Amino acid sequence: MKKIFLLATVVCLFLLGNVAWASNPYPQYLGGNNNFILVDGHMGVAWYLDRSSLYVEKYAPPQYIIVANVCTVDNADRGNTTISKVQPYRFFYNWDLRQMYIDRNGNSSWVYLKPLGSWAESGVSMPAGEMAFYLAYGLKFYGSQKWYDSYLKGYYSAFEPSFYEIN
């Protein structure tokens, strides 16, 4: 009886491991090119930050402005690697206040990106901004501390450690 229970447990763990692996169908690098780093994926679409386009526009600690192109790939979950859109993203950071903003219109009308905001509020932009800061300075911005989530009533990280595991 113990052997059957152990076998059933092992099979369940194996199946759960495969489900977890299958939950991220987007490649970490677009077409194997590590200049294009996955920052977000949603409903078959993936967004990749182009590392080679990144530049620091303002370096005046504690304030920074970083610009980088983000590439959209439709049907990335099905193996497509064709870029359908390239858009420059411009981010403002205040390290002392630990606040990140995006300039959506190119006219310095900054919009605050919450560290634990919903995908509708900050999806693509916030992880792209986090990756841009990490690539520019080797430091985690929102990922360097835990944030209070009033809905879940606890402190949580904005990013998993694997987000920063890049080549």
C-alpha cells in the first residue's frame, strides 16, 4: 500500500512539474538572440526588451531616465519569432522614493507604475522598466524589496529571482 501511495505521489509531482514548465511558453530570448530579453508575455503575445537599444538619457542620482526599445511578437507561444512592432519606452526612476514612471507620449508626461499593480495598469511597462534598470546598473529596482499588497494583506516581491537570470 505504501508503495502505491509513493508511486502515485511521484506521478503527481512529475505531472505538476510539467504543468509549471508549460505555463511559460515564451522563449527567454527572441530567436536565441540574447539582445532580445523576454520581459512579459500575455495571451500568446510576448514583449522583448532590445538590450542593444538601451541608453541612459539622465544619470543624476537619485534620478535616472532610461530609454529602450520593446519589441512585440504575436503568437510567440506558438514559436513565432517575427517582430510585429518596435516601440521606444522611456522610464524615469527615483531611487530614494523607489518610484518608477513611464513616459507614454514622449512629452515627459510621466505615469507612475505601481510595483504590484495589475497587468492592465503596468503590464509590459513595469517589467520592461525593471529590466532596463537592471541592465543599465546591475541593480534591482522594484525587485530589491518586498511591497505591501492591500488585497492579499502581505508583503510580496514584484519579481521572481529568475527574472534577473539573463546572459
